[in-house]
Amino acid sequence: MQESERLREAATKLRNIASKLDDKPEQVKRDYPRDKYWKGPAADTFYQTLDNGLKQLRDLAGDMNEYARRLEEKAAALDKEAKEQAKR
């Protein structure tokens, strides 16, 4: 397998993981909506922490997608370089 193929494969894996990072925390929010099952300061703290965690996961997913984009750019550059060398 060429290096460019490995880079594209890694980019795809990163994007797949990034797209699922917040699935479970979002499910908690859907399955146990705020104020439906429990209330009070502990519930407020829990949901605030959950919201903060979701924001961090989304930021991480964005970083992972950005890195995947860079991997694909590197793969394209390697392919271009290989084509140029093949012409010589």
C-alpha cells in the first residue's frame, strides 16, 4: 500500500471516529431530558458538566476533521509528486 493510500485510510478512520464522539452523551440528553427525571443543584451540575463535555467533544471532532483534511492534502501532494517522478 502506498503512503498516500495509508494517509487517506487514516483520514477516513479519523472522520468516522469524529462523527461518533458525542453519540453517547447526546443519547443521555435525549433519554434523560433536563428536569424530567431529577431536579435540583446536583442535576444542574450534571447537565452543565454534560454540556461542557459535549462542547469539548465537538471541538475535538473539529480538530480530528481538520487533521484528516491535512492528511488528505499530504496524500494528494504525494500522488502529485509520484506522477511527476513517473514522467521523468
